Amino acid sequence: MIQIQGLVKSFGHTYALQGVDLEVAEGEFLTIVGPNGAGKTTLLRILATLLKPTSGLVRIAGLDMASGGTEIRRRIGFVSHRPLVYSNLTVEENLYFYGRIYDVHPLGERVDMLLNLVGLEGRRHSPARTLSRGMQQRLSLARAVIHEPSLMLLDEPYTGLDQQATKMLRRLLQTINPESRTVVMTTHNLERGLELCDRLAILSRGRIVHQSEKAPLTLTELQEIYWQCVEEKTD
Amino acid sequence: MSFWRKVLTIIWKDVVAELRTKEIFSSMFVFALLLIVIFNFSFDLRVEKVAEVVPGVLWVTFVFAGTLGLNRSLALEMEDACLDGLLLAPMERGTIYFGKMLGNLIFISITEALMLPIFSAVFDLNLIRPALLLTIFLGTSGFAAVGTLLSTMAVNTRAREVMLPVLLFPIILPVVISAVKLTTGILDGLPWDSLAPWLRFLVGFDIIFLVISYLTFDYVVQG
């Protein structure tokens, strides 16, 4: 589903990504963990076509990022720690707006279904600004899946959520990940990163420094590997 | 067809949000009103024939108030990273540009439409004439075309409120000069033959600004 080879991204003289090589299979849930400033958000923003790579190859569903931006975006659902919804529009208006932009048909049924899924049916006429942080994140998730994307990109989706909202989002993330949907999630929280994924990668200072299958890993083992990788890179 | 449907969807979103808050419109309207009052008092003291300065005052007011509106319009897209939401949509980035540009044109035009009767009353001059309305529409179109592109650039900078006028005013100078010349000619009752070069100049710049802004928008929004 995703092929990345030698991906470099610089902002002036600062290198955010320094030659990332990564492959993600269709239907796989990959978590990328790393400390602040490791380049996680930059990597996801490039995959979402919000940033152009400085050099390197990025292919999504066989489409080259340089030429197939519009087709790639049709396949992507993006959730970040910011909701990407208009605070002055109601919950329903936000979903109708994004549904029309993505040419979703029949839109009314899809909006009703998603509002039920994320538990915002009772707030459909409330302006988005009146929602709690957790509710806004649930609305953001509904926005991101309105066009039934085959690839979900989740950039620190748990940031700023309380325990209850985190629990609900985790349940929702499980429901939006049927076998056909590929998910790439970044987080600096190892526990959250480990619990949903099939495979885990550690990004430090713009490079993938470790990759492994989730199956044999315990949280303690992951913590050891993580600190080893991150400290080695810092040294 | 899909292009225009998406452009209309973006305009619909801006209009619905604006009807709810009236943030863009009220800031432009109040600012324009204050400018008229200040100009009126200043000219009462020094200028003998006020009608001669009306074209300049009219366009300075529209440009300053419009700049405020452009800043606010794009700032609203930056709240909660909504611009990212638009950029993620499967459409050419030029579609977003057209949607935002036409939305800005609508808001600025409504403010201008409300200001014209006030201008007419304050300066005791009939400004509601078809030729003048056409000039205002063409001048505002050029302003909105380049202003939407530059406000998108400026909104990502730290001093965006200052950055937009610094970038915008030198570039829209040809539009403002031709609009002021046309306005002066219309108010003086000059024949169309003598105004035609300025009209062509204004239409030409509108087209150039629109095409360049449409083509470069993708480079401006993608880092």
C-alpha cells in the first residue's frame, strides 16, 4: 500500500527526515513511535500530500506522489490532534461540507450512519465549537472516514484527550480498521502505540531506527528497545 | 461540472459560517465607516472641492477594509487547521483558490454596496451609477484575485496582519490606479472613448492576476 524509499525532507538547513525507507502492506496497522521532533508529523504530512518531499520516492497504492496527488487524496483519511472542522458550522454541516467535497453518495445516509457510529447523533445541530475536546476528535474521525478511505493516517490522535475520550477513540479506531483498511498512526505514547498495531517502527532524528512485528513484543521490551534506539541516536 | 460544484460548496461553507458570526463583514463595515468619518472631518477642514478627492477616498476605503476582510477570511481557515482539511480533499488546489476568492469577492462587494449610499450622503454626490458599479466590480475582482493568494501566503507567517498589506499594496497598485482614473472620469462625465484605455488596463490586470494566482496557488499552500 505504501512504499517509501530514501525520503528526505528539509526546511531550510534543518533536516526533518534524513532518508526514510518504509513499506506498509495493505490492511496493515503500523504504529510509528518516536520522541518530539523525530519527524513523525512531517512523515505523515508528506503521506497526506500536505508537504512535498525534498527528495526520495513515495508511492501510495501504486501511485507516485509527484503526479497522482488528487487520486492519492481520494484514498486517504487524515486525523491529527487538531480536529480540522469548522467551529462555526454545526456537526452536521461539517460532515455535509466534507461529504460534498469528496463527492459522497448518498450523503444523507452516510452522515446519519457516521453520527451514530461516533455517538454525536444528539449533537448534530450543535456548532462544533460547543463540543468538548473528545467530541471534536470523534467528529474529526467521522470527517476523516466519510469517503471510506482505504488508508487512514493518524497523527497523535490521542493528544489532549481525557481517559474516557481516549477509551472511546480507541474503540472507534478498532471499528474503523477492517481488514481492507491500512492504518499508519504516529504517537509518542508507547502503550497506546502498541495496543492496536500489527507492526511498530521507531523514528528518531528523521530516520527509522527499528522495525518489528508486534506479536512477540511486550510493553517492557518495547520500552527497552525504544530507549536504546532513541538514546543511541541522541548520543 | 464537478469543479464548479466544489467551488460552490466552499462558498456555501463560507457564507453559512459568516451568516452565523458576521465576523468578516462587521469588521470590514465598521472599519470602512470609521475611515469615511475620519476623511470627512479632515476634508471639511482643508479641502475646498470635496468631490475631487472622492475617487481616491472611495478606493482607499475599499482597499483598507478589503484587506481586513481578506486577513480574517484566511485566519478562519487556519483555526483548527481547517485549511489542511480542504487541502486533503481530492480536487485540484485551484478549486480551493476559486472558492475562497469568490467568497471574498462576495463579502467585499456586499460591504461596498452598503458603503456606497453612505458615501453618497456624506460627500453629497450620486455614486450609484451603472458605469461606476461596473468599475467597482472590476477593481474589487482584481483585488480579491491577488489578495486571496497573498493572504494565503501571509497567513502562515507570524506577523500576518502586517505582512498582507506589505505584500499586497505594491502589487495591486495598477488595479487601484486604473480604478481611481475610471472613477474620476465617470464622476466628471467624460465620454467612454477617453476612459476605454483605463477600462482595458483594469480588465487586463484582472485576467492576469486571476490566471497567475490560480496557477501558483498549489505552490503557495504546499510546503
